[in-house]
Amino acid sequence: MPATDEEPPAQAGPAAGSRRRVSRRALLTAGGLAVTAGGGAATAAALRGGDGTGASALIPFHGRQQAGILTPRQQYVRLAAFDFGARADRGRAAALLLRWTSAAEHLVRGEAVPPELEPPGSRAAETGALAGTAPARLTLTFGLGPTFFDRTGLTAARPEALAPLPAFGEDQLDAARSDGDLLVQIGADDAFVAAHVLRALQRLARGEAKLRWTMTGFTAADGRRNLMGQVDGTNNPDPAKALVTAPDAPAWLTGGSYVVIRRIRMLLDHWDTLPPTHREQALGRRTADGAPLTGGSERTPVDLNAARADGVPVIATNAHIRLAAPASNNGATMVRRSWSYHDGLRADGTPDAGLLFLAWQPDPRTGFIPVQQRLSRGDALTRYLVHETSALFAVPGGIRPGGYVAQALMEG
């Protein structure tokens, strides 16, 4: 939802003191750029150049939702989580979000980051690496982790749905590559563009936040299969179902979403030795075309009640599509947007490869969590997968021209 430019009225008590601190400390000075929490919109507008047209591969940055949620999936992704430094507070966080927003407005148009956006005291600047490079459907999507609210003094504003995810059976999580204060999803059809944009955001965060982890993903040329050879993403719900629309949702989150990120390593050396029928039964679909074992084509609804002549279910009781089906989870659904990854070999010589699984939903408590709890209790695919990283972020609603990401939260 659009955020107001008006400064909230002063109130007595701690809340008013917090607002006054924000107004002071959101002051950012970088090569003549001055931004206060109340004046951020006007400054962001002044930094804007060009009309954002003339490139067929350009995805608009502004809108009712952040680009990268409903946008058709790009060929490459860079996922990155950042943690604030020791001096973090509400104002400094707002200044960083404004700097990133202003830079993103230029980057998605194929433009260089203006030098006035560089952090105070920074000697680094754009190198011209993207000169002459098309935007390649570049999108930048920003999210806030549970710890963001504690680090910025906004604990009371943290949505209940943003509670840390529960532990799931079979998880083998690497804490250093999980969670984070801030998320940036960088999608593009050019891996070079995605890599450079992440470097730019790191540079602009100097003195405020450091990279906690990053993951790189890609899709098959036709966007259909994962590294197990499975047709992926079949029967996804309408992407709009991922959006927060509840009437009691905070203004900054309305039109946004929640995203769960899981790095799932596939035990490919084991998987490759299985008989084709075993692989299909574990999933519940044919490898050739993604159709359910109950017949039809990829988009044919699966018949979970179908049985063979001897009474054995056609879709095994522990098949992935049975346990993940909304009918098996009280209607729970999520929009899945995943990329493959292959990061070479592990120390034991096995592939460090698998899926960067992203689940988008209006509430993880009624989406990802119940489905994953069910899968962790017997999914046939589980024995061939290792869930190694996990994170949950709230993704604020769209950004209007002249505003910045999460402005209604930071200035509310």
C-alpha cells in the first residue's frame, strides 16, 4: 500500500521518543544526499532519471507488489541475506533501505548506480561493468527477517506469522547459511547482471550491514526440470494466492508476501542408481512428461483415490504428491518458485547440488509449516534429500514512485 509522506504526530511516552530518534538518525549524508525519515520520498524522487522505457527486457520496479513475486521466473537467481552491524537502529535501517531502493530503480533500467548514493567515506564506486548490458528482466525483491525487528527497535511491529520456523525432522541445517536480518532476491536472465547487482548492494551497505550468506541458482533452458530429472512446479496455485490480503494485515505488508527459503541438497549419486519405476513412485508422477501415475497429462488433476485391482493405491501412501497435496493438509497451499544449484563436489566426492526451494504464501503458519511437517514424517523423497539451510522473511508490499521499501513500517 502507498505510504504517507507525513510525519506522524508526536505522542507522549517511549513511542514518541522512538519516532524522534528515527527522524534524527535516518539522516544520511553521502555526496550531497540528505535523507530524513519524513523526507525520504522526496529525495528518492530527486534521484530518479529516465522514463524506464525502451528496453523489452525491463521489468518495472514500482507497483502494487514488489517485482520478483508474480514476475515469471528468470533463468538465474542470486539470493542473499544481510545482517546489520552493531550500530543498527531504526533510522540507519531506513537509510539503508532507501539507498538500496534508489539504486534498484536505476539498476533495473540498466543504469549505473549514481555516485551520490555511495556510503559516506566510501572510496568505491561503479566500475561500468554493466555498460551496454541489457537489464535482462532484472528484479530486486527485498524481505525482512524476524531479527530485523529486534535490531531496529521494532519488535512490537513484528507480525506473529514471522515467528522463527519450527524444527523439522531430518533437517541438517547450517546456521551460518540460514536466517538473516535482510533478504535480497536478485532475478535476471543474465548471470553476469545478477552477480554485479549483488556486488553493488554489498558496496552500498558498507558500514551498515554485511553479507551473511549468498546462494546462486539457475533453471533448465525450458524452465521445467530439476536436477533429479523431474518436471518441477506442476499444479502451482495462482501466484496471486501468495499475496497478503487479510484486512487486519499491517499497511506495510498488504500486497506483500512471506517467503520460506530452503537449500535442499539432492543425493544425486544415490538417486541415479534407482530403477525408473522407483523414482516415479517416490514422486507420484511420470518422469517423461510429469503426468500423475493415475493418468492424463502434466496438468491432469491427480486421483488420490485411484487403486489397482489388488486394492493398492496407484499413488503410494508416502508419495511426495500425496503428502504435499492441499487435500492432505487441510487445504494448505504455497506458490513454489525454485531454482537448481550446483556448487561442485563435497569433501566426500558427492555433488553439492540440488534445489533452492522458495515457498511464497500469505501466512507460513497455514502454508509451508503444516506441509513441511507432514512431509518430514514420511515423504518417500526425503531419503534422497538433505535440507541444509532455512530462512523465513516477510516481503513488504509494492513500492510507489518516490517511496522506498517498507517505508510505512519505518516511518509508522
